[in-house]
Amino acid sequence: MITDQDSSNPFLNNIFDLELFFQLSPDMICIAGYDGYFKKINPAVQKTLGYTYDELFSKPINEFVYDEDKAITSYSRENLKKSIPLLNFENRYVTKSGEIVWLAWTSMPIESQRLVFAIAKNITHKKKLEEGRNLLLTNFLKINNELKQLAYTTAHDFRSPVNNLLSIFSLIDVSKIPDSEVIEYLDILKSSAGSLHDRLNNYLDILIQKNNIQLEQVSLSECFNTVLKSLRSLIIDSGTEIQADFSDLDLVKFNKAYLESIFLNLITNSIKYAKPNTFPVISVYSKRLNGANLLILQDEGLGFDMEKVKEKIFGFNQKFNGNIDSKGIGLYLVYNHITSLGGQIDIESRLNEGAKFTISFKE
């Protein structure tokens, strides 16, 4: 039988004809109140978490959530109260035996009843497989980073002789060379050296440099203003309007170079991908919410079709439009800067309705 904490609620009683579905589903199905408590759960919830029904109903749901995930879970629950559905949200719960289980949630709010209908899949096995894969990736990335460093060093060292070669060509007075064929060859050599110079510079621009990551108390406003100064011409030329507010939270424990890179990439992306015939509008602000340090950047640009790009949006060399300036590296860098230091980044977006990036920093 479905275990029901509040059988006096007629809205809940109207769904008793779905009892068989609740009973047989291997997925966790529950109805929660806006007060943060379970109101109705199916047997899979009790079986997965191992608590008694009385324990599950008598405590706030957040008490069963793994400590490191409580802040982001509370933040996501607040969005549900604003009638924003929660899709494919992953977090960790602690079972009665102390085991940690990973759950993937899809939750839909019913504002008129102040209830949330939710289905969760146990993805613990998937996460364990990912851990094994990540160990292999760690070794791969170590080798890959060493190769990147070698490529960076090679490209950097080759610039000097190429620059010297270009300097020599600039000193040659071709008016003193009577042979037109020699002049033609010199032009070809000069053109080739110039092309090589440009290619080396391009390689240096796209290579990810090896960083010595140092954590420190970093000022969001200072890093933000530093980036604004470097982008001053771009902001003026594009007519970009930027609104910033760091009054709620200014200091975070992070890496200064990484934070400036995050601001740089997200702001330049918002400018590059503004809707045609409009001036870019960007809002940047921070907040302290339910114990989480959050940085939010929102724009009114082209946005993304999240159903198509959700799994790729932070991937390396991923491009989602025909912009010739797009290298497919900006969001990849942003994601890796954040997650490598224990943070998280989420995105909400729709086509032609802009994008909202929410960054949570590790405490």
C-alpha cells in the first residue's frame, strides 16, 4: 500500500487509483511539500534509503542529503517554489546504513497545491563506473598535459627564429636586386615566414597552459573590474550594458587567474552571441544562499537549445553556431577551471532567450 503521511488532503487521495504504478515502479516516486517534507512515497524510496516510513516522514528531506550536496539541493528546491521544473538533477543521499547513493531527479512543482511531484533513479552503479573511467582519464590527462606543454614550448621557441627571419626580410632592399625571379622567391619566402608566424601565434592562443593552481581569498569585484578594463574597447564598440552587484558576497576561496578567465570567457561569449540588431545586456551578481557561495552571470543573447546541446555544452572544441570567432574552447575552460577546484556550474537557457550560468564555489 502507498504510505501516505497526510490522507486528509483530498488532492492526494484523488491519485489512489495509481497505487499499482506506485507499488511496482523500481524508481523512487514521491510527493513532497513546499515545507521540505515527504508527503507520499512509494516502497522504492524506503527500500533504497533504508529508513522506516516514520523516519522518512518525520524529518526534513534535506537531512537525508549528503552534506556536500545540501546547499545546491536547497538552492534547486527554491527554484521549484518559483514554478521552475527540476530536470536531471543529480545529488547524493546517505542511507540508514551510512552508504552514499547517487540519485537523478526529475521534479515538477504544483504551485496551487504547494506540492512537488518527483521521480528519482538510483544511478550509483553508473557513478562507480564513472569513477573507474575517471582514474583512466586522469592518467590520460597527465600524459596529454605533458604533450600540451611540449607543444607550447615548441611553438614558443620557434617564434624567435621566425621573428628574426621576418626582420631580415624587412631589411632587404629589393630595389637593389635586378633579378625579378630572385625577388619573386624572396616574396614567397617572406609570405611563408609570415604565415608560419601567424600559425605559431594561433597555436599559442589555443593551447591550454599548465598552471600552478593556488587557492586564496579572491575578490569577485576586483577580478571582474580587471577583466572589464581589458575588454573596454570591445564593450564600448558593441554597445554592451553590464550590470554588476557583488554586495551580497565578494570574497571566495578560489584561484585568481582562473576567476579572471571565467569572467573573460563568459562575458566575451555573451557579447559575441548577442541577438542580431540588439545591444548585449549582461547581468553579473553574487549571493550567499543556504550556505552556498554563488556567482550568477545572465545575458539576453541567442541562448542554447538545451535538449540538443546539454551533454556537449562544456565539451572541448564544441561549437553551436557559425560564428567564425568561435573556437569551442571558452566554455570548456570555464567548466574545467570550476570543477578542478571542487565547484559546480549549471546553465539554464532557451533559444533566443539568453543563458544563465550559476557557479557554486566549494567551501
